Amino acid sequence: MEERYEHKTRMHIEEMVRICELKAKMLDKYVREEPMIRGPKFLARLRSHTVYENTPVKLICTVDGFPQPIVHLTVYCVCRCTTDDTAQYIAVAGNSHGQVSCQASIVVKSKSLCPMVLYVMSSLSFVFFFLYPVLSAAMLPKIHYTKINITFLEKFGPVFASEGGSASLTATMTLEPNLANLQPEAQWYRDDERLFDSKWVKIDTGRGVTTLTIPTLFKDDEGLYTLRMVTKGGTAEHSAFVSVADGPPPVPKAPGAPMDIKIHDANRDYVIVSWKPPNTTTEGPILGYFVDKCEVGTENWAQCNDHPIKICKYPVSGLFEGHSYYFRVRAVNSHGISKPCRMSDPIAALDPTEFEKLHGVPSAPGQVIATRESDTSVLIQWAPPKEPNNLIGYYIDQCVKGSMDWESANHKPRKNTKFVVSGLTKGETYVFRVQAINEIGLSDESQESSPLTVKAALTHPSAPYDIGVLSCDGHSMVLNWKKPLHSGGSKIKEYYVDKRRSGTTMWREIHIPPVTERLYKVEGLTEGAVYQFHVYAANLAGLGPASKHSADFTCEAWTMPEPGPAYDLTFTEVRDDSVVVEWQKPVYPGSGPITGYHVEYAKKGTSEWTTANQTAVSHRFHKVTNLEVGTSYLFRVRAVNAAGVGMASMASDPVTAKAVAGSQEVSCVVDEKSGDIVMSFESCQISEGSQFIWKKDYKEITDFSKGVVIKTEGSTSKMIFTNADKEDFGTYSVSVTNTEGVSSSHTITAEELAKMLALSYEIRHPIIPLKSELAYKILERGRMRFWLQAEEISSKVTYKFFANNKELSGPNKMGHDVSTGIIEFIMDHFTEENEGTFTCQITDGGGKAQSSLVLIGDAFKAALAEADFQRREYIRVKEGPHFSEFLTLQVGDDCSVTLVCKVANLKKESVFHWFKEDTEIIPDVKPDLGSGVCKLPIKLFSLKTAGLYKATISDDRGKDMSQIDISGKVFEDAINKISQLAGASAAELVISCTATGIQLQYKDKGKYSIFITDPENSHKRTLDLSGDGQYSLSFSLSQYRGKVVGGLPDVVTIMEKKTLSLTCTVRGDPKPQVSWLKNGADVEPDDQVNYQITDGKFASLTIKGVSMEDSGRYTMIVQNKYGGESVDIVVSVYRHGEKIPEAKPTLTPKTIIPPKLPIEIPQPKTQPAPAPAPAPSPAPPKAAPGRGMKSPTPTRRK
């Protein structure tokens, strides 16, 4: 009974009984059902039946699809209709866009009559499968059309326009049902004359909308326009009138253009042209008409008649046989000539017998369909034009999608409606169009085809091979086979397995539905029986050929203790001397668990197998090395358990030890921006459908929950670890499908991974370098500006300010400048409560930085006092007269001493007064309140003139005062300045005679000298009365030797990776030389360390990116030929995050360097005394409430 009722569903048909095409005209359709490119679909499926023997059976299914599907039926051709015909029957339909199947069962009860099997597929994709008695006939089903109801939503109304303008008529509608492939036909009429798409009228119809456009209106276009939507159930119509008024005439009161031009009786050298007169006569009577002609292909209009003709018909002669012409007519009256009428359609000057065959250019070809043929060519098919007009052939144009650069694919007209366009670029997307041609010329272009990407057409896969048994328990066998060598251009989706007893010819399918893996367990076998098997593979194109049948397999239970064979050997990373072998573990494990594997290989053509690994490997991959370049090898694998070494796997296909040309290796780096660990591989080969398969330890990576991301662009694939951890070390491999075995791998050790994780952390948590630490500045109104400057920030930077660990917010203002890197915080009210530590925390991307400022004790009190002062100053300045510049003491070039100040915000009533020790001073010259500058000269400046000076400015709005105490350092500075000017400008010492004539005596003989000194220089003038003409010079070497004036600290504390800059001022005559020592050794300049001297007086040492090794004692040596000095500076470097080390400066005096020997004594200068040096600009005044040096200065206000 097993064989009797065995399912007959077979995908391979030994013989198709008959395939015929039904050639019957379909009834006239009112609904156009245009074919659309799509995969097959069963509209009506097979239906199961239960019948008596000899009863006729008809199986019908309807298939829809384009291109037309190919249908396979799994049915036997039977000669007797018995109960053995009880089976399940399958119909499979497929085209280049897919495959579908349906099935039905037939149960036949006992009767006897010989039936026949008939299989028919019509051109309309109706599939009939008959089980019918001999001489019976099949009946076609009645065709039922879909009724579509149409409702207009928006209708076009009447149009009033003028000649030369344009008009557009549009209607929108709803369709019920609205089916994409069953759209009603839109027909447009003018005065009951059907309109078609042409150069005069453009018709555009889509789903639910249709539009008629007249680009240029003529009088001929006037009339009643009707839209008729045609369906099986009737028509839906709408009409409206279009009125076309005369356009402006060429000359005033010229007639309108003639209408309705027609061509009659065309012959070899003449035609007859007729027309209708203009429909308006208000411009005056028409005197006649002129007829013009123009040869097709030119734009030269020639007048045919020299004098106006009065009738509306004219024979045009003098035409050239075989040439085509356009014609037009113009009307004439007493005022001038009208515009020409619309030109006629082209007409050829031919013999009437030929003219009957030729009526104009062909109409445009119909729908164009492009299908794949190969990876460089495409098959183009199209519908012929409805009006061929003695068609000669077709021209096919091609264009890359989106470029609009059309090129001709053929240089001679093709008569067939099929053409293979070759020489295309693989992987590029093209569109195509077709033009028809006859003796008159080219037709309009057809509609463009759908875009098509060039690649090889789908074909059936080749046959599987090497069928083997992996396990047997006496009632079933586990089979495995190798996939086809050629997939046919698409993925193999299904396999079908057939069996038969050894020695028989009847193959039987053993599984429903088909299997998707190359591993299948065959059930229901007879123990001890011998079987053979073969396998089919199927893809989108259909079923491939059967494999070669397997060897004889006896169904006997396996009882050996060793493991069964491994299977599915694959190869990656093929190089000139090595290859990586992968496999699947055996299905039959034997008597115990599998503990390892041995890989064996042999040269192709030999049977000498060599074991690649003497020690069994526990994983299912192994790299075989020491191979010969260019030699082909076979491989097999044996599993091992406690019982011993098991059966060898089936030998692999030959593998040649030769690297793929241009192959590259996997690279592994840490991304400099994101800190991700990135493994990248660029394939030297790529094809459509290629995929990058990433594996860890040769197991495909499928878990992406731990931050593993795979990105592929073109021929490059990257595996990115966004959240790598310590367990991610191992061997990572990648292979590229649909190539010649392109693959590679990279091994990450635990040590290498640790280094990359450390680098990743540094990149993701960078320290934002600062140019300057947090500082403050007091603004006007006593506001405090806390600011710092980073080397670089982005527009997404965020920051917070804290005072004593409490975040600052509220009315205070924060801001930043990306271009300068400055971040600031302005505190409106700075009070005693703000004493403490101010901190700024910055975050920019993954980078962070922090800087603090401590304001306590005297520093805080000074800042608070200044803030209070500025607050009072702001109020004072805004309300009344005030000092814009406070009192200062100025020494002129002539050694005169003057008190100077400047006032502002004055009016006529403002009064200015001078005081000394509260006693008013009346100056010789009144203060100049117009300019605001007030001066008080101090005559005979000496200790007698010292004291407290005041200046006041007042009016009815208020009073302001400025004072200066001329004593102490102020007085000393003024005296020094006077001495400097006097010494520099003093003349040589001479003897002058008095009026009484003091006598010189012998005892007065000698050398006389006068010294004028200031803190910086000493000036001496000498007169020699010794009689020998020699001068005495008192010389001090300390005046000329190299000196360090100031600017260097004793101790410097700096954070690692910052830039250290030590700058000071030096002096000496001649200009001294500067050198640096570190811990007694010379400092050599390089890319990191640089020292220089500018203008002979500014010396600097710069160390970029300081490190812990830069800590130590630095010595600066300033020296010239008269000697010099050396100064020590202690530099301490600490790491980020560490506590700042406490600075412990030690007082280290300057070391004096003796002059070079022999000492050269400077010679006195004999040139005239130098001109007095210009007085330096006065130093900025400083605030000094009470008795102090100077009054507060407004230079700190902003």
C-alpha cells in the first residue's frame, strides 16, 4: 500500500505530454488590462476531488505574471485509470521574478476506464490539467469582467483664451474598485472627433486623474471638448466648451487666420490645399489668400502664389518627388496680411499608388520591456506602433538612469520587436526607449522602459554532488551532499531528494515540502535493504537537473564505538603556503563524546594522505601550513573520541595553494576620534550580492547586543567594537561571498587588547588643554568676570561654575567664544559671602577639564575693595562732574614738574580748585575746562614743595575730588627723573671767568670732577687742571656687565602636558649672551625645548608638553665681556589629578660672574653730549585712598 498510495508530487517531469497555445480572439474589452512586470501569482488554485474510477476529472488553476510564467505539473502520464492514480498533484509556476506552487489531492475509487492526461497552458496564463476519458473535450470557462464605477470629483469648466496662448483641462475621479492593472481608458473628443496624443495635444492619464493640454492655441482648437471614461459597465462623460479668440493681428485691422487646412490629391509633383476662411469678418472683406510651403527637416517657408487667390483651394505644383512638405495659409484684406493658420501634417509628394501605402511617419511604439540576458547585455522587447505606415524598422536608445544622455544602441533599423543591447556596464542601471522609422522619418519616442540593473540572467542551478551517509540506525539514514557548483545567479532555496531500491528504475520523492539545508534524515527505510539516492536543487529560476545517483547504501545500524565522519569542509584564507580548513562535527558521535579532530591532506592525483596535526585539535578549524605554491590538495577530517579515531570525511574538492591576486589582510586600529576598536577589510573582488561574513574563532558573529557593529560600504567592511572588554581577544576572520574565496583573519592577543583598551580610554576621556587657568577681572559697577582660555573648544561645549562647591546660576551670566576658546562667568554682585574657592568644570565631547581660583585673605579683601570702588565710581561718573583722569605728576624734558588731571561731564557752572595741605592755590593760569585738561606747574621742585595736593570739581549736581601725595617714593621718582634728564643733557665741565676775576693759584692745580647719578646710570664731567692734558676716568664695570633685571620666579609648579614659559629682562653693554643649564648640564634646543633672546633684552625658555622628567633646577646665565650673573629656578611637574605640590621657595642670591681677562676699559666718548631722552609715558596710576602715592585711576573701568 505504501507504493500504491505514495505521493506523486514530483518536481522533475519525465515527459510533458503536450504544451499548446490557445489562439482564440478575446471579446472586445472596454477596459485595458496592460501587462505589468511581476512575479507569478495563482489567481485560482487547484481544488481537490474524490471521484469514482473512470469518472472524468479536470484540474484548473489560473496563473498571473509577467513575463509569462512557465508552469510545471508533477503528474505521471498514465494509461490506466485505477485507484493507483490516487495522489497529490502540484502545479509550479515561475518566471524571472519568482516562483509559486499550489497542490490538490485526487482520490479515485474503483471503476475501470482508460483515461488520458492533458496539460494545457494558454497564452493568457490559464492552466488546465485534465484527467479525462479518451475523446473528451475541455470547456473554457466564461470570462467575467470587472465592473468599475467612476465618480467625478473635480470637473473642468469652460475656457476662454486667445490665439497663441495655452489651455489645460483636468478632471479627477474616484474608481471603485481602484485596481492598478484594471484602469479605465480616458478618451478625449473635440466636436465628437477623437483626439490622440500629438505635438498639438498632450494627454496625460494616471490613477484617478486625466489632463489634456493644448500648448499653443489656434482657432482650429475651438469647440466642445468631451472626456469619456470607458468601462465595461458603461461610460462616464463630461463636456465643456473652449473658446479661442483672435490674437493680436500683425497689423491693425488685419484679418484673422484661416482654419481647417487640409491636403488633397497628393501626387508626384503637386498637391491640392484647401482651407476655411476666418470665422470673423469685422475687419473688412478678404481680398484673397497666400499659400506657403516648407520642406520637412527645414524651417524655410516659401510663398507658393504671387497674387492672392480668392477661392479656398489651391493646387501647389513644383514639388520634388519623394520629398515631404508642410503647408499653411494666410488671409489678405485692405489693411494687411493675417497670421498663418496652423501648419498641416507632413505630406509626401508621391505617386498615388505609393501614397496609399504611405500616410506619414509611424506612430510611437508601445510599451518597452527590458529583461536581463547577461552581465553585459539586456534583451529589449516592445509593442509595434498602432500606425506603422510602411514601417522600415526601429532604433533603440539607451541611457544611464538619471543622466538623460541618450545613445543609439543600433546604427541600422531593426525590423524585429526584439533586440539585445550589448556592451553595457555590469552593475549599472539603464532605461531604454524605441523609435519607429519609415521613408518620411522618425516617429515620436516611445515611453521609457522601467530602470533595469545589468547583471546575468537567472538560470537553473547545476546538480548537487557527492551524496554521503552520516549516520544510520537501521530504519533511517542521515544524508549530506555538496551544493551545486553553479547557483544560477540566485540563492539556492530548496532541495528535493528521491530514493529507489538498488536494481530498480522507479525513483520516488521522499519528502514534502522541500528541504532547505544540505542535511536530511530519510525515515521509513527497510532494515537490510540497499538504497540509492539523488538530489535536485532549485532557485528562483526553477528546478535544476538531478545529481548523479549515490553509491549503494545498506540500511544497517551503526554500532562502532568510533565517531562517524565529519562533513561540510570549507576553506578560507587560501595563501601560497597555507589554508584554513573548517568543518561540521559528525552526526554519529560513537560511544563517547568527541575530544578532537585530525586534518589530513593529499596532493591531487595521489592517495598518500598526510596528517597536518599530530595532536588533535578541539575546535572545528585548523590552519594547514607548509604547502607548496600552486599545488592542488585534497583534504579530509577524522574525529577522535575515547575509543579511537573515527571514519574519514568525504574528500574535499581540490584546493590550490595560491593567494587570490590583490588580496589584503585585516587591519585593527583604535579610532582616533571615537576610541572604538575597528577591524577593517577591503576586498580585492566584489560582485552583486556579495556579503561580508565576520567570525570570531571561525564561528559566525550573530550576537550584536554587546556593542559590535558591522558596517559595509562598497568593497570595504568594518567590524567596530563600541564597548570592547577584556574577553574580546581571539581570532577574527572575514570572508566575502560570491568571490573566488576572498578572506582574511587577524588575531588579537590579550596583551594587545589591553593596550588598545587603554588607548581607547584615553581617547574617550581626553583632558582639554588650557591656555590660561581660571582668573578674575573687575568690571564696571563692581561686577566680577571669572574667565579661562582653552586651546580649542567646539560649539557643543558645556561648562559649570561653582563657588565653594555650590553651582552658580540665577542672574549671573555665562558664555564662551569658540574662536578664542574663552569661557567666562560674570557675577553681578561680589560680596563678603563670596570668599572661598571658585571652580569651572568643562565638558566638550569626551574631553573634560577643571580649573580653580582661590580668593581668601588679603587677595579677597583687595578684590572686594576694588569691586566696591568700581561700583561707587560707576555711580559717581554717571551722575555729575568727575575726574576722567586723576592727578598725576609729570616731569618735562626741560626738568619742569607739573600736576596734570582731566575732568569730564561739565557745564558752565562747574568750578575747579587746587589745594595743597587744604590751602587753596591760585594758579597763574586758570584751568582749561573747555578741553577738560587742568595743569598746575610746581616751580623750584624740592623738598619744600612736597606735600598733599588736591583738585576738586563741583557744581549743583555734585562734587568730585582727586589727590596725590608728593612725598616718599613719588618724590624720589621725580628727583631721579630730573637727575636722569639733567645728566643726559649736561655739557662738559668748563672754566668760566667771573666779573671780579677770581685768580687761579698753583695750589688749585689738579683734576676736577662732578657726578650726576640716578638709580640706573651715573654721569660724570671732568676738568683737568693738572697741566699734563690727561683726564681721569672713574669706571665701574658693574655698569656694563650682563645683568638679570627681573621677571623670573624662584619656584615654578606646573601640571604634566602643559607648556612652560620662563621669560625675563636682561641688560648689558655690549648685549649679553644667554645660556641655560638643567641640573648643571647644558639645555640643548629641539622640537620640544626652545630658548631665545629678543631685541637683546628679553630672554625666554619654552618647554612644550612638560613631563615628569622636566622637573629640576634650571640655571639662566647672562654674560658679556665685562662679566655677568646667573639665576636659579626650581621647576616641579605634577600629574593630572594629583594634589598640587606645595611650593617652598628658597632664597638663592644671584651669582656674579667675573669679567673676561684681560679687562678692556671702556674709552670716554668724545662726541657731543647726546640730546635729552624723551620723557617716558607716565606709568598707569594706582588707587591710593587716604595718603598714598596716587589717586585711583579710571583705567580699570570698562
